[in-house]
Amino acid sequence: QVQLVESGGGLVQAGGSLRLSCLASGSIFRLNTMGWYRQAPGKQRELVATISNYGRTNYADSVLGRFTISRDNAKNTVYLQMNSLKPEDTAVYYCNYWDTVTTRNYWGQGTQVTVSS
């Protein structure tokens, strides 16, 4: 089992920045991909960004150039730096851990990000 705890959400004005963190604990294995997804009211959960244990990243087009995902393998932590935030970025942001070997998928409890116009 893997436990994920997110932090860093909050309320920010449009154009502002926030940094999300996600700490993973439990049965952490070397080969994994961690990432962030978000879900706005009335919408499906969508990919924001992912990063593999090798540092390979993938971003949604809507956040490319504004968000940066990074990770600290020694701390089992993944970060999401969000700049130039827009009202449409408002959502609950979920941390995800995908074990590349077992293909098991884990989710955090989510953290609310609200961007006011």
C-alpha cells in the first residue's frame, strides 16, 4: 500500500502562484510515476502533469508553460509549481502514484485550489 498526502492548496488571485506538494509513504518502489490530476465541479478528472522516476515529464496542453512538476526521490515527494494561475485552474487537485511494475494506482485525498478573477 502507498499513502499520499497533499498540501499547498488554497485561494489565490488570477496571475498568482501556488506550490503543491505530495508526500508518498508505504511500499514505495523505485520504478514509479507520480503526478497530479484535477477535477472541477461537474467535470471529469483530468491529467495535469506526471513525472517518472527517471524525471520524464508530461503536461496537459492547458498548463504547459505555466506549471512545472518536479520530484525529490530521496524524500518520496512530488511538487507542482503553478504560475500565472487562471480561474479555470480552479479544481480539487489529486496526487497520483502509479507503480510501474505492479501497475497499481494510488490517489491522495485531494487539495482545493481556487483562483479568483
